[in-house]
Amino acid sequence: MREAKKVLYAAIAVTCSWALCGTSAFAEERSLYERLGGVGAIQAVVTKFISNVGADSRINGYFKNADLKQLNKHLVNQVCQATGGPCTYEGRDMKTAHKGMKVTTAAFNALVEDLVAALDTFNVPEKEKGELLAILGPMKSDIVEVP
Ligand code: HEM
């Protein structure tokens, strides 16, 4: 009888922990990478972002000699890694990569606008958008040379 009770309690414990895994308390622990939709979703946003930048006369001059294919790859890996995904960013650090470009604060803000527009194209929710911008925001001081 005692054994039967033990088995019953164990079964309840296991069932409860499975049930709880499906609740939002645990859903919050998913990485930003997962909540964005993984590498495919990040790739779609980055491609749209680069296209927005190319069409943005405020800043597209900075990119006239850029290797857009490489930039696309680096950005996907950078965002994937920074949001907790399984990628490795292999580009240069932000200070070295933007050295001598004389990026202004206005140019930085314009680029962020183009990124937000890309995120909005894919209906990325406010929460995830805010979290991604909070990760990229602190890079500003390494990128802007002309405040
Ligand atoms: C948070 C904002 C930004 C991020 C995360 C970012 C990220 C990157 C990355 C990952 C690279 C590639 C590095 C490498 O090749 O090793 C890069 C290159 C570059 N970035 Fe940025 N960047 C940002 C802001 C800006 C701004 C504001 C501008 C100019 C308006 C800019 C212009 C460029 C250019 C021209 C390149 C070089 C591309 C090439 O030579 O092929 N970036 N950036």
C-alpha cells in the first residue's frame, strides 16, 4: 500500500512539472533568440534592414564601398549570438569595424530607425524589439565618432 502511494505521488509530481513547463512562467525563460523566431527570422529582418539602409539617402553613402553580402552574414551572426542563439560572430569589434568612418549621432539614429522599420515589417512585438535595441544601443559609443 505504502509503495502504491509512493508511485502515485511520484506520478503527480512528474505530471505537475510537465504541466508547469507549458505555462507562461516558464515561457519567459526562452531566450530572445528563440522569441524572435530563430536564425531564419533574424536573417529575414537583417536582409530587410540592409535594403532599408540602401534606400535611405541620409546614410547610404557610408555603405557605397561595403561588401553587403559579408555585412549581412556578420549582422545575422552578431544578432543571433547576442540574443542567445547558437551562432558565432566572426567580424571585427564595433570600434575597429567603424574606425575612421566619421559616423555621426544623426547617422546612428537613422540606422536605428531603419532597423525598427525592418522589425515592424515582420511584426516583431514591442517587448522583443525593445530588448534587441537595448542590446545594440550601448554599441553607440564605439561606433559614433562625430557626436
Ligand atoms: C548598433 C548599430 C550598428 C551595428 C550593430 C553595426 C554592425 C556592423 C557589423 C557587424 C559590421 C561588420 C564588421 C566587419 O566587417 O568585421 C559593420 C560594418 C559596417 N558598418 Fe556598422 N553597425 C552599426 C552602426 C553603423 C552605422 C550607424 C553606420 C553608418 C551610418 C555603419 C556603417 C558600417 C559600414 C560602412 C560598415 C563596413 C561594411 C564593409 O566594409 O563591408 N554601421 N557594422
